[in-house]
Amino acid sequence: MKKLQLLILALGMWTTYATAQPITAGADTRVQTIYGTIEGYKDGSIYTFKGIKYANAERFMPPVAPDHFEGIRQCKLYGPQAPQSESLRWNGNNQSDYAFGNQFVLEPMDEKECLVLNVWTPSINDSKRRPVFVWIHGGGYATGSGHDLPCYEGRAMAEFGDIVVVNLNHRLNILGFTDMRGLGGKYSQSVNLGMQDIVKALEWIRDNISRFGGNPDEVTIAGQSGGGGKVSTLLAMPSAKGLFKRAIVQSGSTLRQGDAEASRKFGVALAEELGLTADASADFSRFTYDELNAASSRVGRRGIRAGFGPVVDGVILPQHPFAPASELSRDVPMLIGTNFNEFTFDIGKPLTEDEAKARVTQRMGAERGEQFYNAFRKAYPKAEARDMTYIDTGFRASAVRQAEAKYKQGGAPAYLYMFNWRPKSNALGASHGMELPFMLHNVSLQREMTGASDDAYQLEKVVASIWLSFIKTGNPNVKGIPTWKPFDSESRVTMVIDNKCEAVSSLDDDLMKLSNPAW
């Protein structure tokens, strides 16, 4: 019997290897971009190009087009990520379910070579014109890359949806979001540099993606967490207008951005802290990344603070993205949503109704605790008791407000969702990023997060199909889910995505109002 089991196992392994699709490279995997010829490789039916340079940039300067080159440039490896502080990077010491589930990828960092993008496509050098999906990574505006999670790989989505998938790296933190306009001269446009990088990537896509089987007039931008904030911001940037047709914001709805006056003062103070003259002659190139960060900390301790993120500078970003919604994106349909738990990463301990209620009361006080309990039970009558202590209200409130702002604009529709599925193999719940393997059709690459259960693979097909439908048509409705109406001020529909999807009107308005006094 044991020998038979071993034989069956061996045959199964042989079948897996025998049916695996080959990887090839050579002349038939080359594309002539407008800057030169690049060579990728073909992974089964999908052509893959990694580490394509889309721009050049000097420190604290706006990006410019990449250099033209002769010969054939190999694009088979992911490029380096933008420099980011080691204290913010996954370093292997944290053994939490969150760290284990995410399986963060450690990558080399390089300031000069980080402006790269990756492309996956079913065909090249032909007349095909497929929709293009551009994924913008999370990590706030400080960390991350287009490949720091295994599920960011675009191959499966390109194959499943017959689309072109692109993701990218851009400058971050002090290098990407220090405002140097106060120095004048050559620094007069040195603001929101990380966002300017993303626009340069979109311009590269506009100019080159047809050679990769993509349609530059059918581009969807999408991002999660900080990536959602970047998508929100792009919707209000004049330089990005016309570079995309649709937009998806996942757990990153951003209504307002930073204060330009404070950010300008910070850039001047940073130059002075480094011993430089605070004018256009300032040369930051001789300082290491760590020296810049150390100087930044000293400036902050003097009370001059500016968060490293986008600011409303009046030119690159003329207004707050959704306060109200920018007219630049009136005709851009949106898919907007959050996850039920977001930044709660351990929901493993069951609670009785009384225990959960007691925790809420302890946190909010007797009166507000009672109101919260009633509002929660009104919105989620079938939820487990512990859910009332782990539910997200911040991300969700911002998403609803963004959908409202989009609706009030009177242009293209917005569709609102909540991802409510949770794995049984760990205590992560429907935490921040849990939807990523599903919508990217990569549950198999993020098994530690999802548990690789049968229902996870079944849900993957539904969720990936929803995203693909929106990418292709601007409408997320697909077979197998209830009719999904655009958000409006009366019905206020949210699609709850779970093993069984449900379209709910005014899902949790009372809970949101109670949790967000400024609502």
C-alpha cells in the first residue's frame, strides 16, 4: 500500500513538471521601445519584461525621459527599489501572523536605478490592443516597491484576463517627497517628486505599451493603501490627465493632502541643517541617504515638521484630490473600497457578546459605547461578537466620503465595496491587504496569507473577475454576484465581498457617523 502511495505521489509530481509551461528567451522576446530594444522572456503564454527604465532623475529634481541606448538591453530581473529606511523595512525578526502572511520580499535599494517598471503581456509586436492595468504599490509614501509582496507579480492576471499588467517603483520618503521649492531656481518644480515619477511612468506606458500588445487609451490605474492615496492624488494632477481612463482605490481613499507652506519651510531648513546655502546653488548630491535622514530628524526636533507625502503646491497638485473631487477626473469611473478589519491583524480570540460590549464601553465610555454597540448590531446583525472590537471605521469612512464626493461631481460613476472574507488558517481576518492575492489572481503566491483553502481559490475567480470587468468596461458587475449599482446619495450601495457577495444599501452609516464626529 505504501509503495502504491509513493507511486501515485511520484506520478503526480511528474505530471506537474511535465505539464509546466517552458520559459524561453531570445529574438522573439524583444521589443523595440522608443528608447531602444529590450529583451524579456516568455513564461508559458506570457511575455515578461522586468526592470525597464522609464525615467532618470537627479537628487531632488523632477524626473526626465530615460536615455536612448544602442544594442539590446536585458530586462529579465526586477530592478532595485527606492531607498527606504531599514527600520521601516521587513527585517525578518517579526514572527507575527501579519509578517508571515505577507511574506515581504527584501530587495536591493538604489537611488539612481529605482525608476523602473515591469510588464506582463500575452503578446508583443502585433496589432493586439488589450486593456492595460497599472498597479501602484502601497507602503504609504515611505516604503514598498512593485515587487515587495509575492502577489504583485502580474503574470497570472495577464493570462487570466487577457490584459497587459504593469507595476512600477518610484522615489519615496525624503527623496520622493521633500519640498525644495523654497530654494528657487532649478528647484522651483522640486515638489511631489514621487508623484511626478509615477506620471513619467504613465507617459512611458502611453508612448510604448502598444508595442507590448496594450491599448494606451484603455489604461486603469490602481493601488492599495499608500498606492490608493497615490491614485487619489493622480486624479487631481493636470500632468496625469489623459494618461488613464479608470481608477481603483483600495484601502487608501485620500480626500486631502499636505500643507505646502509647512513643506516649503522644511526643505529650506533641511538645506541649512546640512550646512548648505538655502538657494538654488545648494548641492545635496554629496550626502548619503542616511545623512539626509539624520539631518531630517534634527530639523524635526527643532519643531519644523513636514510629512513626507504629497502637498497641494498649486501647480503639480493644484487642489486637494477629493475636497471636492477634482474636475480633472470627472469622466473617470472609480472602484473604491476597504477591508472589514484593516489594521487589526489578530482577531483570533473569541469573545462573548458581553465581553465584546464591555471592551467597547471601556474604550468609549458608557454612553458612546452603548451607541456604538447598537449601531454595530444594526449594520452587522449576524457578525461575531468579537467583530465589534476589530472593525475598521477609519478607512471605511474615507472610502464612503470619496464615493460621495465622486457622486456629487455628477460625472462618471463610483462603485463602493467592502472585502469581508477572512482566512480560517490564521487570525488575520479581513485585514489590510487581504484582498490583494484575490484581485491579482495570485492566491497561489500568497498561500501563507490566505491559507490556500478551497473557498479561497473559489473566491479568487470571483474577485479577479470583478476587477477585470471594471478594468475592461468601467463596470464591476459580473455573473455570480448581485446587481451592483453605482454609489449615490440615496441608495448608498456597498458590495460586501465574501464567499457569498451581497449588495447592501446604507450599510453602516450610523456606525460611521458615530465613529467619525466630523462626518
